Amino acid sequence: MFIEQPPLLYRMLFPETVWRIPMKHKAVFLTFDDGPIPEVTPWVLDLLDKYDIKATFFCVGDNVRKHPETFAEVVRRGHSVGNHTMHHLQGAKVTTKRYIADIMEAESYIHTPLFRPPHGLIRWKQAAAIKDNMRIIMYDLVTRDYNRKLSGEQVLDNVKRYVRNGSIVVFHDSLKSEQNLRYALPRAIEWLKENGYVFLPIPM
């Protein structure tokens, strides 16, 4: 459960971050990390269009640099976008100076006030350095679609087990997650709709 739904004590360590956005009605915020890539992101976009859903894509700057057309399509279709660093850096493994520089390099391609730290790892000094200019968006539910030891059915079960009103849900539009994503995402959307949830993008 620590990974799928971080406990309250862990969330309290980072009061400047957003973990969940409770709503008066049942709503979830689908988010996609690590793209955009032409092998997976267009499929996600088409699926979201099918269900008339807007989501939020936390993009790796280097992927935006390499695949500008795919990124442009995310924006054109009306989704929110967020910064996921230029090189998918883990904050705990690099200096604050390098981390902030990597975020700023990504920002030159993405242009967004939203930021999500890769792996959900960020040092307090790093968070303090950006919190006045960026909203740090964490998550309420990690589907673990990236875990190749899990099946698509197990990823779907994570959604069903941990989702709640206001959940910020993490999927990944990446090659590593592709097999589980293609199974779990459409079924998760159907299940959430059947259970009265609406889907919202995180406001930029």
C-alpha cells in the first residue's frame, strides 16, 4: 500500500505538494508520466478521445525534444501538461543545483506551472526552490503499470482497490508500461465510469 497509496504520514513530510484534490462530486484526475513517445502516447490520446476525457501528461523534457509532434498533439487535444524534469532525474540522487537546472531545461520545452518529481522523490530544498513558481503534483494512487512482475489484471485491481474521490491517478505512457497500460487503462476507465466518477485534468 505504501507505493500504491502513500500514507498520510509520508504526505505530511511534503506539505507544499498536492497529493489529492477532493471534489464535491466523484472525480478522478488521470495522469500519465514519462512520455511523450510515438509508440504509446497517440494510443492513449485516441482512447481518451473515445471517452471524451481530458487528462494530465507529465512529460520528460528530452522526450518532448525528440518527439515535438507527439507533444504538440497532447496540447492540441486539450490536455494539461506538466514538467517531469529533462532527464527523469531522481531528486534524492542529485544535488539541488543540478536538479533545478534539469527542471528549467525541461521548462524551456514544456512551459507549464505543473511539476511532478520522477519516482515521487524530491528533497525538501529542491521543493522549496520551486514551490513559489510551480505546483508540485504528487499522487494519490500509483497503478504500478510499469512493474513487469504485475499483470494487467493486477494493475486494474490496484485502481479498483485504492481509487477514491479526488484521486490523482498515475499511469505511464512508456514502453515499459505499454503492455499493462493497454490492458488496464480502458478497463479502468469503464469501471470508473460505471461507478459514477468523472474525469478532470489538473488545472494549469
